[in-house]
Amino acid sequence: RITATAMAVFIESQSGDLIRDRIKMPLQKLLGLEPEMQTLIVRQWLRRHEVPVLPEARLREFLEQLAGAEPGNQAEVQWEGWMMKRYQLDIWLHRHKPFMLCPDVAWTSGMKVDLGPDLGRLLLKGKSAEIPSAWQVRSRESRDKIRVRPEGPRLKLKQLFQSALIPPWLRPGIPVLVWDDEPVAVGDWVIAHRLQTWLYQNDRKLKWQPADPILARLRMDCQR
């Protein structure tokens, strides 16, 4: 009889890099395996990262959805406060929280602005200087565009999110810094030329410090 420990060791040896990441799993590598092995590997992924057990029937149903879903579809399963959901070529695993939305906050003074328990804070690192008037932090809006280079095109934020493979359900949780009603920063990895110039002239850097681990991971991935 195979012990649970021996089975876990066997699955780990067969999984390669599938289960090392606690937040994302590459979809195509998983789907390239036999259905029975897919089930074992996903179960070990949850066990390894101390996530509650997903009932067998619901796990199999989720894997069937993954196998049959078109690239634009988002197969999803939720259980005991957790969720797995497909976006593009990855399966995302994280706690199922209420919809995360960046609050609308005026940044009128000080070196930082608080954005709540999930989004953390935006801050300026460097010498103290007066904040320009008309700075606002908010969630993205459908019409938003940003100009990174002085003579470059104004890019839609939706296109930036898509190119960075940021799932749609997480995008509202990314802070957008607005100056005179025009976006000048997305998180702290896309900075408009106007803000770049101000930061350079005042010897400062903009930094986002999200508290939620999923948002922190998004930030890390986007800065690579």
C-alpha cells in the first residue's frame, strides 16, 4: 500500500515546475498530462500551499472546463473562501475576496497616501517636496489612456493590462495616479512622461506597496 507521503513525493517528482508557484500554474503543461495525473497534481498543488481540499467531483468538473474552454473563456471554481480561475495561459489560485477596487482618494499633501487594507499605499521616496495640485488616486476607467513618451502615442490602460497578462478581475485593484484628470501612473511600473519629469526634478521615486499578496505578485511580475 502506498502511503500518502510516498504518493506526495511521487507527484512532486512528476510535476516538474507545475506546482512550485503558489499563485499561478501554466495551463498547457497541465493539460498535456493524462486526466488522472492532472487531478493528482492539482490536489498536490493545493496541499503543498496549505489550501483547503477541493471536492473531487468539483475538481474534475473544473479540469473538464479547462480542457474545453476557448482562450477567451475563464473557467472558474470557488470553495471555502478560495478560487481557481483561468486567464490566458495560466490558472490563478488565491483567496476569493470581495471585489477589490482602488478607492478614490485625493493626494494633496505628504509623502504617502493610504489605499486600504488590500491595496496598501502609494508613496514617494526621496526628499520632501510639495505635492502638485490636482493629484488623485483612483481605479482605472474605460476611457483612460497614458502617454509614456513625450511624442509617443497615448496608450489605453486596457491594452497595458492585457500585454502584462493581468486578469480582468484584478485590474480594478491597481491604483491609477491622475494629474489634472489625466492618468500619469499605473501602479508604479508605468509612468507618464509628465510625472517622470517631475520625479526627476524633485529627486523622488514613486512606489506602490500593496498589502494583498496577489496584488504584490502582480506588481512584481510587471516590474520584470
